[in-house]
Amino acid sequence: MRVVLVSGGVISGVGKASSAGLLLKTLGLRVTAMKLDPYLNTDAGLLNPLEHGECFVLHDGGETDLDLGNYERYLGIQLSNESNMTTGKIYKLVIEKERRGDYLGKTVQVVPHITDAMQEWIERVAKIPVDDSGEEPDVCISTLSGRGRPSNDIESSPFIEALVQLRHRLGRDNFFSISVSYVPIINGEEKTKPTQHAVKQMRSAGLIPDMIACRCERELDDATIQKIARSCQVEYEQVIGVRDMETIYQVPLLLEEEGLLNLLQKGLALNKTTLSPAMVKGGQELWDLWKKTVIPEKHLEPVKIVLVGKYVSLDDAYLSVRKSLEHSAMKCKRKLSLVSVDSEHLEPGMQKKDPTKYHNAWKAVCEAEGVIVPGGFGSRGVEGMIEVTKWARERKVPFLGICLGLQVAVMEYARHVLGYKDATSEEINADAEHRVVIFMPEGSKEQMGGTMRLGTRTSHFKEGTEWSKLRAIYGGVDVVEERHRHRYEVNPEYIAELEKGGLSLTSLDDKGERVETIELKDHPWFVGLQAHPEFTSKVLSPSPAVLGFVAASAGCFDEAVKAVQREKEVLANGTGDASLF
């Protein structure tokens, strides 16, 4: 087993760990990934999205750190709940073993019991297959989280100690440490002190860097690289600059150009690994397709999308939605122009409270070619979502509602088409007469963590929905699988009335009871999904639901459907891999 550790935590969102994994995959290697989070929560399910970013949901229902979404999007893999190790999970595991008597009366301590549990966890999870091959991964990319410098954090100390021990156990050729730091520019001068101190402290903790990745807005001066190498006791070639790129998807190209792949090959003794010609060929095809996808051949026309949500003050709160829109825009050969609007600013009361915010919000909506309303919890801002949904429905502007967005669309339709003025969700008003959205009967109102409907679930398109635009962009299939995360649903008692009133409930769950998708037949694209299709979107394989929305917004929906059909035919004929389109 080989481990690549990425630590530092000063700068996030630059795709450093994902890029390292991608470059290894271009050699034909199988790659998995892990995130090591020092917080005491057992998962990210109850973390505030405005503080921690979105909660990413995995295939098995695991609620994890958003970085696991980056790994899946870049590497085209499927991770598990155990791919996100937290202090809470480790302590819970050790305490349960102590209560069972597994330690035979020994005094249970951080060292060695906690640190041993961490090492065992990494070694076990690193062997879990994450792709269709069913084979054990060759390399595990592990990211150690930490605000600022992990070696300074009390919470990170057990992780550092465990990783130092793991490096010793695995041997020099099986562990590669990447230290990430930030090189600020002050009055035009590149400052290296933060990097020097960060690396010094990591070294003092026993974690020796094999490479230093320096994030900077511009290309590092040669003198800066030499100074960092000299002061941090590494070779000149082991210092790599990560400058600003046009898109995050071009970071792997930059790192390959800077020599990261060569360092990984040398540091992990990959020349000793024998790969089949098919794996090598697949890796090269992946790299060729990546470059073709992320570097446009010509100037791209913009597609203007407005995202109307409740957590827009932090971009990471809707990270997967944003990324899925980017993937689909690239697929449609368009440049995404995304504007975020706080749904509260669209509410009628805001016109008197703050006319400027109200005007600016509606101006952004009016200029958009498509409207997306993502998921969320609570009543705040819902009335603004209802207003913008009504606007998109009446003006035939492409609309995509995800999770809460679907529920909002149902509330809006019940109010303004069916005539139920007080139509709402039980989450907003449990005493309303027309609760068209209700709490799921199998849910728990006492225990919040891990009690939602989570993970991959199937949706079955109903008979007579051959006209469905959503079904078409999925390739005309009868059943689709998407990841879910919700505890409220459309009230089954209103299904017949909604359909009679013109809102098509195009797919249901396995039992034929729970509404999964809604559509309007006479609309360019008016779609709501109870699922979160953004969680399965990949850089090279966009989510069909999001792709359909972006294509409709860009005016190329029919072309997108034809492309999907061509890919389906290629797979059916066995003449290629549709993921390489």
C-alpha cells in the first residue's frame, strides 16, 4: 500500500489532493482518497453549512466533509462513509472496544490505542475498491485537515503522531508527504516566512515533507523557490508553485508541468510497479480527455444561471451544485456565468426593508437564462424561493429545483394554480390546512444525526412519461439512481390533485408512493428532483439532470439529448467507453 499525505490546510479549494490523485491515475494506477478531520463530530451531517461548507452525501449515505466530493468529481471514484475519518469516529470505536473488554484491562491511552486505531483505519479503508474494476487501489491520497498549520492544532496531534508511525511502518518508498503552504505577496514581494515556520513545525512533529506546494497568486520567483528549499531542507525540485489558473480544473496541468508526477514516481518507487498495457492506455486516454475538456478550443459563449438559496454568503455551502453546473457548462461548450442571490432578498417585505437589495436580487433573476433553487433546511427565505419559482414557471425560464427546490415548486403550484393560498410545508407551519409537504413517516423528530433518508435510492419513471425531458436526458431509461438527503416529502394525499391540475409527477420511489421528480409538460425545462443529482456529477461525466437544465438554459437541449443517445449507443455496441465522451 502506498500513501500520499497532503497536509497544511492554509489554502483550500485549489484541488491539490485531487490533482495528485488524477496525475497518478493518468499512469494507469488505481487511486482512492481519504479525509482526516480532527473535529469530534462523528460526521458532517449536523455541521452548519455557513461555517463548514456543504455536507457531501456518499453512495452509502455517509454525510461527510465536502472534500470527498472533490475526490469523487476529479477521480471518478465512489467512496464510502469510512473514507472520512473524524476524531469522533475514532474515539467512539476505541471506547466501544474498551467497553467490550478488548484491551484486557489495560489503561487505554491516546498513544498507542488512538494512534493505532487511526493507522488501522487508514490501512483498512485504503484497500477498499472504489471503481468498477473491483480491485484494491494502488495509492491512497490522504488529506489531513487543519485550520492554519495542523501541527499547531491540539486536535491534530494524534493524527500527526499516527501518520509519523504509519510512515515508519510502510517504509520510505510507500509514503509521500506533501506540505501545502501559502506565499503571500506584500508590497510586491513574495514572503516565505509563513512557509518556513509551517514546515519547521511539521518537521518538529516528525512529519518530513517530500514536497512543498506553495500557493501564490502568481508564478513564484526563482529566488523564492531557492530560499524555501534552502530554509526547509529540501531540494530545489521539491518546491512547486501553485499559481492562479483560469479554472480549478487546469490545476492538474499546472502541477504536471511543475514536475509533481515525476516527484511522485520517484518518491513512491512507481517504476517498480508493473501495469498492464490496458491500464496504461486507459490512463493516457483519461489524461487526453481531461485536457480536451478543461481547455476550450475557442472562446465560449456564456450561459447565465442564477442560484437562489439561503446560504449564498458562503460559496462552499453549495459547492457540489456549483461544480455540477461547471461540469455541464463545459459539456455544452459554454462558459458558466453564475450569480448567487439570497432568497430572502426576493421576498415582498424586502422591498420596503431594503429596496436596493430587493432591486438587485430581482435584476439578477431577470437577466438570467436559467434559475436553480438548491436544497436547504428551515423556513428562512422559502417565500423568496416560491416567488422566483413562480416567475420562472410563468415566463417559461428553465428551472431546476433540488430537494427543497422541488418542495418549493409544489408549494408554489398548489398556491397559484390549485388555489390553496396557505399551501406550505409542515417544516414551515405544522398547523396549516394544506400541508402539501410533510415530514416523512419513518423519520425521527428526536434524533437528528443520521436519521434522514440518505444515500443512493432509485426513481421509477411512470408509464406515459415518454415525453419527459428529464427522462430523455437520462437516455430514455425507466429507472435512475441518485443520492438523497431529506426528511420532508410531497404529501401523497395531494398527488392526484396536483397531477389533475397539470403538474406531472414523473417518477416515484420503489413503492410507487414517494414523489421523486416533477415536471411541466409545456415548459422548456421545469424540473424538480427530491434527490441531489449534483452529488454524482463528475468533471468528465456531468449529472444528466443538471446537464439538461444547463443545456435548456443555453438553448441546446436537443443537441444534448442527441449526444446522450449517441453515447448510449456506443456503450450498447461495445465500441467504447461512454465516460470518455
